[in-house]
Amino acid sequence: MKLNNRVKKILTGKICPYCGRPSMLTDSAEVYHGRSYGPIYICRPCDAYVGCHKGTTKALGRLANAELRYWKNQAHAAFDKLWKGKTKVMDRTTCYKFLSKKMEIPSKYTHIGMFKGESCKRVIEICNTLLLNLGKI
Ligand SMILES: [Zn+2]
């Protein structure tokens, strides 16, 4: 799967997926009421942002507006259940491989941070279905 430059810039937080303008790198204190959790890429007119990998200015994925942030959080919560705590069924790497296969997306692009709302909803469905089938929830 070859992605064009524009898509790459969206998935790496450089371009806002909502308005197409370049994002800005700023501190997360701006969106977390003065508490800093490191740098973020932001598009202020769209109220969209994304955090960075710890200790870097490498975005975790695409910029997300309030609705997508909600679905990303839900997807992460559902996904984490597969490899964490009482409901753990496999290790994290295997989880990502499983998800990549189920969603028919190459591993490289199977990151919740890169997903749109619809894909986040699929993650939730896939994870919950597996846990239900295994009698974990
Ligand atoms: Zn924007």
C-alpha cells in the first residue's frame, strides 16, 4: 500500500484532515487547562489536535476533533482490554497483528491514532466480539 504525500502528512499530523491547512506544533498545556503532557499538533480553527510519542515531536497519528477524540478513547479502551488486566487474551504485538488482519490494513497503518471515527467503531466491535466469544465480558 503506497500512500500519497498528502495522506502521509495527514497521518503524521502535519496537515489538518478537516480543513487541509498545515497544523501547528504547540504545547499540550493549551488544550489541557494549563497542564503539559508534551507537545501536540493543533489546528485551532478546527479544534483538532493530536499528541506526540513520548519525548519526541512525532505525532501519534492524525489530528482529531472532539468527536474523533471520543471514538479514539473508546477504541483504545476496548483494544487495551485484549492485552491488559483480567481480560487479557494475548500480548500487545499479537493484538495489533490480529487487528490488522481483521481490518485488512497493513500493520504499519494499524494504529488507532491514524483511524477515522468509522474505523475506531470497528475496533470497538472487533475487540468486544472477541472478548464476548471468549467469555471474558
Ligand atoms: Zn483544520
